[in-house]
Amino acid sequence: MSFELKGYKIFIASPGNLKKERDSFKKAIENYNTKEAKRRGVIFEAIRYEEMPAGMGRAQARINEEIRKCDYFIMVLHDRWGSNPGKNAYNATSGTEEEFNVARECYDSKEFPMRDIIVLFKSISNANQLSDAGPQLKKVLAFRKKFETTEKILGYGTFTTTREFNNILENHLAIWINDLTDLPKSDKIISTPTTSKIIDASYVPNVTTPEEKISSYRLNVTTEIVEGITNAWQLADNGQLVQAEIEFSKALVNEPGVFQLLNYANFLTRIGRIDQALHMVQKVLKLTRDSKDNLNEAYALKTLGNLLQDRGDWQESEQMYNKALEIYEKLNNYEGTASSLNSLGIVHLAKGDWSIAEQMYRKALKFYETIENQEGIAACLGNLANLLTNQGKILEAIELYSQSLEIYHQLGNLTGMASTYGSLGNLYIDGIDLSKAEQIFKNSLEIEEKLGRQEGIAANYGSLAKILVYKEDFVGAEEMLNKSLIIHQQLGDSESLGLDYVNLAMTLQAKDDFRQTKVNLNRIEELLNKALVLNQKLGSREGLALVYGNFGIIFQKKEEFDKAKEMIKKSLQIEKELGRKSGIASDYGNLGNILRKQEEYADAEEMFTKAIEINIEIENYESLIKNYIGLKDALYEQKKFIEAQETHIKILELIKKLRG
């Protein structure tokens, strides 16, 4: 059977020193065409200047004309700017810059519409090179500084390895193909810097720690170095990330040491370059062990635990925290002891060991209160609020989040403010106050983008996606989730990746339900299987419950009801072990739906009633409406007409209350 493919051209611009990335660009596009694009009626074509035929006239002019025929443009820079192209209309000082200017012109053009522009910077791993940049690198850094402040609508990101580059490229291809299959050609993608069961964005607990910027009081460093690091953090807090990294590099090159390495590592963690940060912390561990510096060895272990946690490696992370805790307790260091306990609480919360998590948080809080450490107190309050949220104690959680936020405001701690705003926003989504939730997430995202904190940016993308699903803007939700996916792949955060896969699967399902079109079950199952593998590897019980529950929904749609019940019962067992009320209610409701379709109406009534009791308790009104609708139908089929009518009245009252 014949079928048509619609082609779209992607141009890659870069200096000649990025041959590996240019070759990988072509292969990655070919692979994506084979596994995804062609079956959706699309084919992407990689356009590279080295494959263009020779011709008369200025070579760069011919390249520019080819760019005008392209639909997408990717610019990649590392440590070279490129050679001067000669006299040109844009006063560009390199061929790559001229190509960018042509693409930028097309982006704003109706005659030559460029759908999207992405700029990627390969990391400079050599601190010496960054601190004393040559003329070529200086031009790259100047362009990146300008890009950070003036090109807010275009996408940009950083990568270290070819694998990371391929991941970023593939996820942009996924965003673009969704745009192509859902929107008319004239619509553009508005990108933001690359730096939820449907969407449970609060599923991964917010990691709040009070010690991103390392104090120098216990380290033998000069005043000059301290001033340099302080200046670097000020630049970072103001969103001047390129200049901040230059200052961190200078401090490290001028006087290598624990203080400089740890601060630089924490900066790299903030902007998502986890592999480089791990390398630096490993150096610190060696330095501190060689010098028998137990205090800073403990701090390095704690930092290493944070990095492993960011990658979703909870088991190794827990080991590092316990080693750090042991040292801090021997040294009678209250601040370090509290910090380690707080981090261990986060690990146990993620594993579903909620009672242990609460013990850890409360022990940490007592230590912080004893030494009057306000940042630590705010962090513990926020993490206790995360626990209360998972337990369905919403009003208590809001109170603790508010206390935490007030402290962060008083301290001017932007990272803490952004994280707490995000957590509060999720509660307002669950309470169906979408406008308030959306504003909170936008406030949080603005701060995270200013800080360049990739983990926080991704979390806000996931939360905004949930709002877009409620608004039935499924294309926008997919775009947000794909952006989140890109960042989590860059960070190597397996747990968050698993959540992204689930959220994408459920967004696809919600879109097809709304449009009453045939559900792409194969694609949804593929995404859920990816999430299942990741959560099994991590041993994340909460993640497994989420995946099993959503598999149950898919099997229900396929009318494989026995499989559906099996999956949901697996989820329910875990949710009960965790004590997570929202998850228990969701599973009872889904079991009720399956039993109703199997015409087992009495059992369905029982399930819906259990779900209703819990959702009333935790004030989850949107789910409550769905439960009442299911209960009404089950009662009607049993000829319990009076009870069915009473339930119908409750539904109308709830809808009126929620919709105003």
C-alpha cells in the first residue's frame, strides 16, 4: 500500500571542530525517521554544508539560500567561533554566526518561515581554558552571554557528551513531530531555555538543602579566593551563567582546593552538568582523605550523595549520606548531622518509607532549631510538607509550605523560594484553582530560569503540563513534557525520566479520549514499559504503583479486564503499604470502573464508595465528581433509583462549587 511522506529540512550550523556532533546529527535523524517519523507521515532531512554541491559565487551565500529553504535550524558551538566569512550583510565575524543571523531573520519572516531555532553549547571541561580564554573562545562566550539575555524565545542548552547531544536532538524531534501532526504549518514553536495518574508533578519530592554555597570558615583559603567565589555566586543568582562559570574557573585555576572545587561542583549541579560535578567531588574526596580532613570528607560525601540522588540512584545516595552522618556524629557537628538526616529523609520518602522519613526530618529539624539555622529549618519544614502532601493532609501541608516560604523570603533564598512555590502550586492544582496554580508555577519558573537550575525548570514544565491537560491543550502539554524529558536525560535523572514517560503516556490517552479518536495504545504501552524498567531498576515503590495503575487503565481501554484488575490491584497493594491516600482512592475508583463494565454493580458500588470516602477526606474534588458519576451509574443499574438521584444531586452541587 502506498503512502505519502511530508519532508522537513533541518540545518546544522557549527564551526569545523565539531565533526563528531555533525556526523551524529545525521545518524540520529536517520534513526528517528526509521523508528518514529515515517509511521507518522513525516520525514526529516539533515542538511549539512559539507554535502552541498559546489557552485559559482560566494560559498556562504549558497549556504544562506539553503538555510532559507529549511524548516528547523540547530546551531552548535564549543570552544571555536570559526573563520571570518568576509564582507556580509549581517556584519557576522564567522560563517556560523552569519548562518544564525539568516535563520533568525527567517524565524520572523512570513516568506521564509523558520519553525524553530535551537542553540546548543558543548561544555568547556578544562577550567584553565575557560579562565584564560583565547580569542576564539572569547567570541563564543560573548555570543552565549548575549543569547542568555536577548533571545528568550529561542531554545538553548548545554551538553558534554555525544550521547547527551543525541538525546537533546531526539527530544526536539519529538516536540517538532507533535507540532507537525497537530498544528498548521504557519504556527511556530515558542521554545524556552533547555537548561504529574495523569500528571503528578509532586511525585518526585523537592530536594531542598540549605548549603548550596559552601562556607569558607573551615577551609584555609585566601580572602581573594573567597571574594572571587562570592562574586561568582552573585553572577549566577543574577542569571549571568557564562560569566559566573568563568569566575569559578579562575578561582579554581589560581588556587586549586576543596573550597573552590565544591563551589564549582555545586554551580555545575545547578545548571545540570552532573557528570562534571561528580568528577570534581571525586577530586575533593581524594584531597580530604589524603589530608585526613574528616570534616570536609563528610561534606564531600554529602555532596556526592546529592549528585547521585539527582541521577535517581537512591541506593548509592543513601550509602553516601550514612557515611557522612557517621563522620558528623563523631565530630559532634550539628549542622552536618542535621543536613545528612534531612537528606536521608528525602531518600526514605522516595522509597515509600514514610514513617522513617518523618523521623529523619524531625530529628534534623531539632538540630537546626538548636543551632538557629534558618535555612535548615525552612528545608525541613518544606520536606515535612512534602510528606504531608503524599499522606493527603493538604491543609497541614499548606501551613508548613507557607512557613518555609516566609523564611526563604526573609533570607532572600531564591532556590528555596522557587522550590516551595512549585510545591504549593501542585496543591492548588489538586484543589482545581488553576489560575492561582499557573501563576505560582510561572513565578517559580522565572526564578529557576534566572538561577539556571535545570531540575527546577523541568519540574515546572511538568506542573504547567498538568494545567494544560486540565485546559485540554494536549499539544502544549506534550511540548512541556518533552522539554522536561530533555532536561532529565541531560541530568541522568532516571526517576524523573520514569515520571516523564508516564505523564506523556497519560497525556496521549487524555488527548485521544477528548477527541474521541482511536487511542494509540502501542505508543502508550511503549512509554509505560520504559517507565516500568526504570522504576524496577531503582526499586521505587511509588513509581511502580504509578506505572501499574496506568497499565490498568490501558488494559481497561483494551477491554482486557482481568489484566486491568491485576495491574490495579498491584498498584493498590503498594499504595496501601505506602499509606498514600490519593493513590488508594485512585485505584479504588479505577477498580469501580472496571467492575461496572463487567456488570458487577454491587462490587463496583463498594469500590466507588471507598474512593469517595478518601477523596472527601483529602478534598480531591475533581476525582470525587468522577467517583460520584460511577457510583450513580452502579446504583441505577441495581435499580436503587432514590440513591442514584441523591448521588446525581451531589454531582451537580460539586460541579457548581468548583465551576462557580
